[in-house]
Amino acid sequence: MSYFRHIHSLEKFPELLSREQRWLLLINADPDAMASALALKRILRRRVQVAEIAKVNILTRPDNLAMVRYTRLRMKDFTEDLPAAFDRFALLDSQPDHHPVFGRLPFTLLLDHHPLPATPLKDIPFVEIRPEYGATSTLLTELLYNLNIRPDKYLATALQFGIKTDTDNFGRHFYDVDLRAFQYLSRFADAALLARIARSEFHERRLHVFARACTGLHKIGVSGRHVHVGKVDTPDILVNVADFFMRVYEIRWIAVSGRYGDTLVIIFRGDGIGRDLGALAARAFGDLGSAGGHKAMARAEFPIASAGAEDLGELIRKRLTGHRTGGVKRTPPPVRTGAD
């Protein structure tokens, strides 16, 4: 029994390629997009003259940077004059309306797993969009299999990490084909390399935030906690701290707050079993700024000025426990749904 379906559209794939072509593979770089681009570059090897990867965003997350380092991935930063050096363009893990740059280029090939666009894509000769897949890396693994290309350990490890990331370690939005792809790649991937990339969650320069958090926890009820860590240089570290504390047995939900510029940001994480954190965030902070999310993860943020002169940590704890003192009352803005 074959691991994957037979991709009939591949029959016309060779017609799109020639040795004189120069391909630019465009991505909004994250693990799934980078792994997919690396796989397509492998597919195009020896079939075209040049295939290079370009990203439209800046990488800052440690796991993304670790993936680039350990899988030996080379990418260009997109500039307005870059397309002039290429005559074919591919888009991976995105669609033309996902970024202004993407909407301006004449793509020959598009591979993605996000929901189908509202209007059909026109004038793109080769399109494979699989919203029933948890990751574009799964689709690229399937393409490699159909083309009888065996991935080396760096490519296989990158594809595994892409699948792990987009399925949240098979905790959400994954399907049987994602599991099969991950299992198939295990034949070729380097488990130690994958673990090293996945463990690269923090920058050393931000460890002091964890130190402050560990000594500043406050109980909210029996199993809730809050900690205010003060000034931070990126709200991402608040997410890291919240995720870290959710590994503590006694903690079922936590709110981690910090001051980012003139804004107070609060990240909520929970086990998804008890308290609805999206509702809690909206109820406690919706009158000060944007607040909302899902049952297990939520976010609130509002201008520091909205807090008045009250101590920020005390303000948050009072509101989390239902004591609405302090702060500046105003008409609530529209709730920003979703979480970090």
C-alpha cells in the first residue's frame, strides 16, 4: 500500500520546466514555509538553471533562526529589484492575497494548505491547494514521494519540523496524511537535529524575564496565576513565559503581563478544560482596550494611560478577580478575536 495518493497533476509538471529557467521561490518565512521552499528547491535541482528562496519578512523567533542554521537553509531578503533577475516564480504556504508582494508577481506554481480563496486563482499553470492537510510540508513530502526523490537528513528534518509546528505537535488541525508524512520522513530525518531545533525557544538575553516571572507569581483563585514582568522588548516573550508555566502541575491557567512601549499586553494560557480565558479577558479588560480569544488562549492589550496611576500588576489582579477599581472608563473598542 502506498503512503500517499498519486498526484495526477504532476503529469504536466515537466512541461513547466526547462534548463534555461531562473526560479524565485517566495515565502512568508515560518517553519512550514521554509521547509516547503527547501523541498521545492530540491525538486527543481538539475531541472532548471537556478532556484533561489526569498522571504518577505524578518526572522526573530529562536526556533526559526535555529532551523535556518541547522538545516543549512539559504534565503534572500525580498527587495523590489530582485524579481528582475528571475523569469519564473513559485509561491509556497501562501496565496496571492496573503501579502502585497505576492499579489504583484506572475506565479507559475503555487503550493499551499490554507483555505481555498473566495475566487478561483487564474493564470497560474500549476496549483495544488490542500486545506485538508495540516501543513504545506505534508504536501511537499507527498510531491517528493511521487517524484521518487529521497530527502537528505536536513530536508527531511526541516519537513518534520514544518509539520510539527503547523499542527502544534499534532495537537490541532492535523489529518491522517500529516501523520503518514511525518512517519515516512522519520526514515531519513535526524531526530537529534529535530530536537535541537524544537528546543530553541528563547534568546539568552531574555532569560532575566523568566527569573522575574518565577519570583513574582500571584495566585488567582485555586489554580490560576498572574505575573507582571515589567518592561519587555517583544510581546513574544510573554507567550514563552505563559507556555512555560502551563507545564507546572498546579497551574491550570495563567495571565502574564508586561509593558511593551506605551502598551500593556496580557497573554492568557490555560488547559482548555475549566475557565474560558477569552471570556475572562474580554470581561476584565474589554473597557480598556482590545481583549478576547479562545477558551485556552487569549490576549488583552491597552494603552498604559488607560490604567491611570494605579500599579499595573495590582490593577490586573483586581480585574481578574472582579474588582474593577482604578483605570479610565471609556467605550470599549471592537474585540480583537484570536490569541498570540
